Amino acid sequence: MVEMKRLKEYDLHPGGMRVDEALARLERIVSQERAAGEGVFAVVTGHGSSGGTALIKDAVLAACAEYKRLRHIRGFLDGFYAGDIFSVQALDFPDLHALPPHCKRSPNPGVVFIAV
């Protein structure tokens, strides 16, 4: 029997967390993961309230774009696109092969995958 590898997962959307708190935590997580070496991890952002807002997710995606530009991370992928292997987002993610199959079968818009 083949054991399925589980990604490290960090939750940035516990009740009441503000965007600035989530971004400060993301910065610490990225630094920690970079120090540990190359790999992929997941950040749970939530995908917004019923009002259609996704403040933490939008802020995390913007921060990841900046981290990638500065070469602090190798790439990131909005979980919404994890199952669409032909999307520009998935094709641009350097470690798509490292995502467990269930992440590809059941895309999750409340997650961002980050490769360091």
C-alpha cells in the first residue's frame, strides 16, 4: 500500500484574524519554510464570506506575487486552479507534481499552495 504524502498546512483564517495579522503570520511561515529547505506547503485562507469578500485570500495572493518577484518563494497556486492542470496558474506552479492527488481532484478555493 502506498502512503499518501500530506502537505504541511497553516491556517490563516481562524475566527477574527485581521488581514494584517494574517500577512505577518504568512511572512513568518515563509521564512520558516525557506530555512527548512525546498518544499511545498498549503496556507488555508478561506474563500470569503457569503458577501463575496475574500480579504485574507486576496491579501495572501498579492503577498505571494511580491514574494515570488523578490524570489523569496519559487511559486504559488490558488487552490481553485489546482485541478486545472492546463490553466496558466497551474502550469506556472513549479511543483504541481508535489500536490497530493486529492488536491487535484477536489480544487479548494480556500487554499493557496506555496513552493519555497
